[in-house]
Amino acid sequence: MAGDWWDRLIVRRGHLFSASVMVGVLLGAPMAMPQQPRSDPTEAKAPQSETETGPGGKRVAFAPGVTLDWGRKAVEVAGVVVLREGPLELLACSPRTREHESIIRVDARPVDIFKAMGLVGIEPGKPVRYDEEKDAWLPPVGEAVDLRIVYEHAGRRRAVAAADWLLDVHRKAPPEGVEWVFAGSMVFEGGEFGATVDGTVVCVVDFSTALIAISGLHTAANESLWLAANTEAIPPLGTECALVIRSAARATLVVTLTADGRLTLKEKPVTFAELALLQRQDDRVIELRVDAGTADAEVSRAAAEMVKAGVPLETIRIVKPKADGPAQTKPAP
């Protein structure tokens, strides 16, 4: 349980060591942090969320720049847009670290984000690491998370999948089938929390200190960077936003559209009105899985009916089968 993932997190440059360091981190004990300005964002002023902080409040200000939404089991991290074009190594970074290759800067301490994610029940795993026995790099692992960006633009509140702000440089389109995982970063022997040292909050290439990462291996070599900023989708520089992090399992309603036009949830028929109600209750993403042989016109009709029933278009993700591979995920048209 909790002890298991503490042990998995605590490393000594790749080797396990005493759990006392991680206990101190999680309980707020002082850590020996590097004195270099780029490494420690604790002095940065983070925007504060307006929240209910009483015992019965559903949204609680947990730490500077970090809000807990107990009702949705979500963590909200305040940020600001600092980049709209160019190749990426991260989606979000700490101040004075990697703003030249990250779309969002977050002032919250990565260790506070880690604690908050643990409090809402999201289990950390391990970032990318080298296995000497196998002589191979191992991809990041951890509980899959739903990652959305909430912001205001032109007087309207918007909530989009984090992947919508990314661009696959080979396909010239947002990447398909992105899975974010709570890698959990690492703690070095001296007590430094890795993501705080490197500013690696949400990574899209391989970092051994990543707090949140994309599953799979993705080299950080400049000539091989696979993602860039999706300029057209990103609001102006300086736009305030929030990263909303939830367990992917809790945040998603998986619905099936059959070839004959029937809609099912957990193998039982469901109406569009019922879906809209379920989506609103927990602000979920609806993953519409399309059976093989379903006409594109039927898929478009189903998405349109969901929107008509009150489901926000940006919360619908359509998953179509591929004839020669895994399912293909894309936003609703």
C-alpha cells in the first residue's frame, strides 16, 4: 500500500535507501535543497484559488498554487502560458528552469503537487530509468491520469485535454492516444526532490525526475523531439490557466457505439440525456468507443446528439478501431 510506493519512489541514484527521507518530504520536514536560483521555486509567488477552506468545503487551498477538489478527487495546479511555438520537452515546468521548452509555468512546488495527488488517491510509479541487468531503458510507469487545462479566453471558460495543446511534428496534428502517468519523480540521498531540482512537472520526453510523464520512451535528443507547441490551440502568452489532474479511471466514462447505432455503458443501454447527467455529476470525459463497421455519419450523429443533450463538445473523445493496430483516439468533430 502506501509503504510500497514510498519505497518505489525513494532512490539513491538508482538504488533504494531509507524511507525516513520520503516521510520527511511528505510531512513537510525541511529538505536540503540546492541554493541555485533555477532549482528551487519555493520563493515564487503563486496565484491563489478562491476556495472554501472550511471542514465541509469541497475545494480546499492545499498549498500555494495547489487546490484540492475533494468532490471530484482532483488536483488543480495554477499556471501561466509562457510559450506558444517551438519544440517541447515539457508541458509544464517550474520557474527559472525550462520555460524555453515548456508551454506552462507553474509556481507550485512539485513536492506539494506530489502530496496532493497522493491525498486524492492517485498512485505514483517510477520515471524512466536504466535497467543494468537488461541493459535497456525502461519507460515511466504509474497510475494513468486525466490531464486537462482550464482557462478563460474571450470571456469564455474553456476546458481542453492537455494533448490538444501539443502537435505531433511528423503528423502535423495533435498526438493520438496520449496516456499520462503519475511517475512520481524521485528523492535523492541528500533529500532533494528530483522534480524540484529539474523543474520537471509534466514531461513529454524522458526525464528521470519527471513528476508526470507520457507513457512510453521518448528521447530528449534535440534532433528527435517528437512534439511541438500547437500554436493555434494555445491562448496568448500570459494567460492564466490551471492543470486539472485526476485518476483517468475516475475521470472517464467509457461508452460504446455499436454498428447499428446503439449506445451502451457497461454493456447496458444508455440515453443521451442520461450520459449528459452522468457527465455533469463528476465533470467527466466521455470516451466514445466505436465498434468496427460503424459508419462515420453515425459517429457524427451520436456526438451531435450528446452535445444537444448538454455534453460539452470538448469533453467527448472518439476512439475508433484501426484495421491494423490499436484504437485511434481523437476529439469529437
